[in-house]
Amino acid sequence: MTLLWITLLPLLGVLAPALTARYGRRYCSMATAVLPALALLLTLSQVPSMLDGDALRFSVSWMPTLGLDLGLRLDGLSLLFNLLIIGIGLMILLYAHFYLAAHENVGRFYSYLILFMASMVGISMSDNLILLWLFWELTSLSSFLLIGFWSHNSEARKGARMALVVTGAGGLALLAGLLMLGNMAGSFDLNVVLASGDIIRNHAYYPVMLVLVLLGAFTKSAQFPFQFWLPHAMAAPTPVSAYLHSATMVKAGIFLMARLHPAIAGSELWSSLVTIIGMITLLYGAWFALMKTDLKGILAFSTVSHLGLITALLGIGTPMAMLAALFHILNHATFKAALFMGAGIIDHETGTRELSKLGGLRRAMPVTALLTTITGAAMAGVPLLNGFVSKEMFFTDALNSTALGGLSGILPVLATLGGILSVAYSLRLVYEVFYKPTTQAPPIEPHEPPRLMRAPMELLATLCVVVGIFPFLADGLMQLATNAVLVTPIDVNIALWHGLNVPLLMSMIALAAGIAAYLFHAELRRFLKQFSPLDARLVFEASIQCVANRSQQLMDRLENGSLQRYMSLLLLTALVFAGVGLVNMPSLTGALSDQPADGVLIVGALLLILSSVATAALHRRRLVSLMMLSMVGLLVSLTFARFSAPDLALTQLSVEVVTMILLMLALFFLPQKTPRESSMPRLLRDLSLAGGLGVIVASLNYAVLSRETTSISDFFIANSVPGGGGHNVVNVILVDFRGFDTLGEITVLAIAGLAVLKLLNRLRLFMPHSDAEGRVWSQDRYPMILTIISQALLPLAVLVAVFILLRGHNAPGGGFIAGLVTSVALILLYIARGVDWTQARLDLQYQSVAIAGVAVASLTGAGSWLFGYPFLTSAFGHLHIPLVGDIELATAMLFDVGVYLAVVGATLMILANLGKITTPHRLPNYDKDPSGTEPPNNGDTAKESS
């Protein structure tokens, strides 16, 4: 349960800033830090239990039939990342408290930041591939919000969109890869997946799966060729940059490769692909870090470079390379977070981040200069600092690697070149800001920041020094982390001195050549000016615009506003695909004999055909066509009854009545006739499509009916009484076996009713006193016979509805049919008496009725939780009531009551409000249509529509 709290506390912490921002920044900052700090303490409290080497696991059943559980794990790798994510996250909170301006929305910023923290904690602790992917996507969304926090800035908006598009596309590729990975291992459980490495690597689709997973990892960790999005994320506030680049988002891809290493690594494809991409990214990022003039730009490209270094180590894949990768993850997080904070302090206290406007700041900001020098030297790999130790380990692994076969000898050369560039851009970052003389004063008089704003940087710089001098202090944490990643654990013993050897020589060459490269970097910059600069942001925006333009051109060719055209294309596609399937069938007739057709069936079929044809042929005379359509619905209902489907017959009949009322109300506002619009070629096209589809559908039906088919109906018939306690199989399916579907359907129905209510709420249409042909509407608005019959039928209809509702579990009926019957009776009263009269005597808020129905159904499902059963588990039993006898009671009947209320509320929200949108008052400009012509004069007297 502790693991669940470690994951939930940061997630719950998202609410803290939103609830406390009104009380001031200090109180908000303190309240925001409480829950993540508790999560960090809980994480540390589990360390003694992890010393045995076994992962701590927690699991809650989620979708057991699909093999999906809410699984969490805490092992050495999760521990390492949790310490970085939460620990550095708390430092960022303190830093952001002083960094953000007074007018900025601190509550919103902290909420986004904690949401990002919770997402990363979820990734590191997921014990299920699908759960890991859900948190993975949440990091993309939360980083989008953080990068675009300064939404008034165009650069921030574009950077956020670029990050979301690239990482979101990678997330889709990752989902496909994880689904394939789970299928190969036979489970999405991480323990099973990690233990199935041999099976996975020998699978035929292993290369495809590996490429998809690596696409997700490379896009998230900004590996070549997806590195371009990360520098443009610098438009975010500096606390965001410090957090994303040091401990969180860009490390997610690294974490994924390390987590899945036992399962997907170890092949030649993995070694060559990951190592090459890592080395390219290492050199690419280092080169452009040396060329940039903006502090955050230098740090962004240096992050890309160091991520490439870690990726290359993962590609090399030896146990010592894995140890070096994990150790550099820790070291990079410390010095990179401190350097970004230092860049933010410089920007905050001087008003600029451009190197050309900075220089000589060591006098005005001596402490900041010292801290930046220490952490910059750690990034460069200067001895006695943590970066030196892990970089020497990288040199050693590159020297001994055979990942590229005969070409492996190039790896130490490339590693040394990367080290040279790292020294050069680190020296440039520190020297030109604090030590190089300058004649240009910065926009703001420089000074030291507040003490607490600098405190996180001081702590991180101290860690760089302590771990650099005493690297064995990290042995315990690295031992746990490597045990979690390696199949065969190794003994971890990190040392500062390994004697005079080739890796030490490579380090010395990197330091000396790096200083020389910095001295000549001006010449390198002049050389680069000969080439046209390529802005990745502009290329990305141009690509997005190109895709949008091409899509619009395609849509313009396909979409001309003609519904007939869309329908014809859709039906033609269905005709082709279904026709191809029928052509490939050896025989249309199956083994079953044809059912006999009696006279009643033949007459009904002929009437159904004639009424359907008449509906289409008389479509220009809308009222007549509607009458033909009602005959189609009636005959379909009789067909259901004829073939022993009374529930469907009752439902169809009820729906047919409600639909006819709705269409009659709609026709009132439409012309009674429509002009002839279809040309003869179009008519021939439509007839051909209709005839072809009729033949295809009839053939498919005949082919299905003449063959033996395996149906799930046998299961429902066999389990309706023992499993659901009801003899009406259809109703038991709706309220028990597939109750969750029904709950979703009535929820959608209620939402649709609310939407129609809001759309019609202020709509008022003027109703003239005569029709389009000049015939005056009848003065008898409410005929007496209709008024009397409607009032007499209402209680009888409600009684019938209650009867249908109560018997639905064991006989034809149910909440849906009962709701429609009640709705029809109420609508009849509206028609007979008018909206005003009815609402004065029947003051019901139908939106409340619909919402109450959904609530009743939901609470019925949730009630099963009180007894330890899954959501919507039903119960039933038999009771004996004196004078009444034995009766059966089932909780599904209460669920059916919710369906009844939702149907009544949603139906009446639509029909009752559609009937009251007319007004007796002529609306402004009603006498002129948009073209300026006068409408036909149908009179001035208006009446209320029923």
C-alpha cells in the first residue's frame, strides 16, 4: 500500500496549489511541497526492504480478462529516478518561488509542475506496460502545459506545440511497440516481460517492435534525428527548463531503455542502432552547444549531448557500461539542474542571457560565479568532480566496446571528440559570463539573488564535489539500480583513481584540446557563417503548414458540401468491399434449408417494400413521405414480433411514435414541398447504388441465414436465470451482462438531451397564420376530443409504463420501453393542451430527471463495491410476502429505474422544448431574408406551436 501512496501523493498534490493560491505565494509554495515531500520520505523508508535485491510490488486487479492490472514496483532503478524526480522537483519549487514574477499565476504553474512530477513518478513505478504508457502520455501533456506557460509568448506556444507533436507521435509508436512486446511475452506484467528476453529476441517481429519502442524513447529523450524539439522548449520559464532537462522528461526515454534492457537489449540490432544514434547525438549536441550564444541554448544542446552519451552507453550494453550510464544519469541531473538554475539567476538579476551582453559578473555575483564554475567544471569532466568519474567510465567502456564489430575502434575516438567539445562549451559558458572582461553593461545592475533562491544550487554543487572526491558514497544506490537492470548483477565499486591508463589519457587530451577548441571557437563561428543557418523551428512550422495545406486541398476535392456525394462515396466503398467478399465465396447457399414463407409473411414483406419505395419516391412531399416512413417502422415492429422478439417489437414501436412526433415538430418549420434538384444522371447513379446495395445486403443475409453460425446467444440463454436472476434474456443482457454499455448509453442520451435543451433555449421562430399556399391555420388550437383523450390516457399510460418496467426482468418490457411509453403520453398532453398549460400543471425539470436517472444507475453499480464486488455486479433473491406470495427482487431492477428516468428526462428535454420555440411576436428583420427580398406574406397573426 505504501507504493500506492508514493504514486498518489504527488498526483493529489496537483490540487494543493489550486486550493491555496488565494492565500499568497509563500503559503501556496509551502502547501505544494508537502505531499511530494511525504512521497519522498515514503520512498526512502522502503530502502531497508530493498537491500535484499528484490523489487517491492503492489497490484490491484484492473482488467484481469485482458491481463491488465494496476501494478506498481519499487526497485533500484525506480528508487534512483524517484530520488531525482521528487528531490530535484522540491528544489525547483523553492527556486520557482523566487524566480516567477509577482503578477504570474503561481497556483497554475505549481499545478502543472506537480502534475509533471506525478507523471514521471508513475512512469518510474509502473509494473505494467500499458500503465507505463498512460503515464508516458501524461508527461507529454503536462510538459506541453509547462513549456507553453507563458502563452503570451509566440516562441513558447510554438515550442510547446513542437514538443507535443514530436513526443506525442513517439508515444503512438511506443504504444504499438509495447502492445507487440506484451504479445510476444504473453503478458503486460513487467516481471513476465523482463524474464522473457530470449523469447522476445527470437521472435519474428522483434526488429519491428524494437524500432517502435526506440522511436518512443528517442523522441522523448531528444535523440537524433528528433533532437530539434528540445532546444526550442527553452521558451519555458527557467524552473521548467531546469526540471525537464535534468531529472524528468528527457530522462524518460533513457529510463525506458534501461527498464526494458533485459527484455529487448542484447541483439546486434540493439547494439548497433542505439550506439550509433547515441554517438551522433553526443557530437551533434556538443557541436551546437559550442556555437550558441544564449545561456539556455548552450545548456539545452549540452543536455542533448549528454543524453546521447547515456544512450551510447546503453547501446554498448556491457554491465560496466550500464553502471556508467546509471551513474551519469545521477551526475548529469545534479550539475545540469544547478547550471540551469544559475542561468535563470543570471537572467533574473541582469535581464539578459546573451553572452555578448555579459561578462565580469564574478565581482557582482561572487557566490553564483563559484557555484556555476563548480557545476560547469563537473559538466566538462574536470577531475575531483562527479562528471569526471562517470565520463572516465564512458571512455573506458568506449575503449573496450565491440558493439559495432570491426568498426568499434572508432568509438573511443568519437568519445574523446565529444569530451573535447564538452570542455570547450563548458569553459565558454563559465568564462564568458563571469571572468571575461566586457565593456557593455547588462540591462539590469547585477547582484546576488535571495539566499533561498540560491540554496538548491548550493546543495547540488556540494553533491558534485562530494561525489567527485568520494564516488564510493554512491555505491549503495548504484548497486540497487544495476541489480534492477542487469540480468546478472555485478559488484559495484566506483573509484576515483584507476592508475595511469588510456581512459585517463583520453580525459587529459579532452581537457587540453577542449581549452584549445574554446580559444579557436571564434574562427569556427566565422566558418559556420558561410552557410545559411537552418532554424529547426521554422522547418517544423513549415512542415506543419505544408501538411495542413495538403490536407485542406484534399478535403476541398472531396468535400463540396453535398451530402449526396458523401453518401454515394460511402455506399460505393461498402458495395465494392462487400461485393469482393461475395465474389470470392464458392457458393452463396449454405447447408441449411430455407424457412417456409406463409401468406402473411409475403404480404408484410410486399407492404414493407412498397412503403420503403414510397418513402424515397415521395420525398419531395414531406408529410406524405413521413407517413410512408411510419408505415415502414410499424412493419418492422411487426416483423420483430413475428420472429419472436417481443422486446425489440415494443422498443421499435415506442421509438417509432417518438420519432414521428419529433419529425412532425421539425417539419412544421420546414417547407412542405422541396424543389426538384436531382438531375437524371444523379438519379440513375442513386438507383444503381441502391439496387446494387440491395442485392449485396440480401445476398449477405441469405448467405448467413443458410449457414450454421456460432452465436454468443447460447451463453446468455444459459446464464440469464442463474447469473442474472431473470427470464427476459434481452433485459438481463442490458441491465446485467452489459450493464456498463447501457450506463454509457443513457449517459450519452442525457448529454444529448441537455445539448438540445441548451441549443433550443433561446431559439424563437415566428409562426405565420397560414401555410405556404395561403391556407389559414385552424382556429381550433386544442380540439376537445384530443384534450379529453390525452388527460384520460396519461394515468393509464403511466400505469402501463410502471407495469412494463416492473415486469421487464422476467417478461417483455424494461426501463427503456417504459420510459418511451411515459414520454409519448406526456408529449400527447403537450400536443393536446399546449406547452404553457401543461407546464403550469406539470412543473417538471426534465434535465433533473435525466441526471437523476444516470445517478441512480451509477449508484446502483457502485453499491456493489460496499460488498466487495466489481462495479455493476448485480444480486437477486426470492422473498415471500403474505397475501402476495413469492416474488423475485434484483438490484438490476433498480438500475432499470435509472434507465427509465434517463429516457423520460432526455426525451422530454428534446420534444417539449422543440414544441415551444415559436413566438407570436414578429422578430426584427424577419420580413427580409439575407438577400434583401420580401418573404411571402402569410399573415401577421402567430399562434403557439404545440
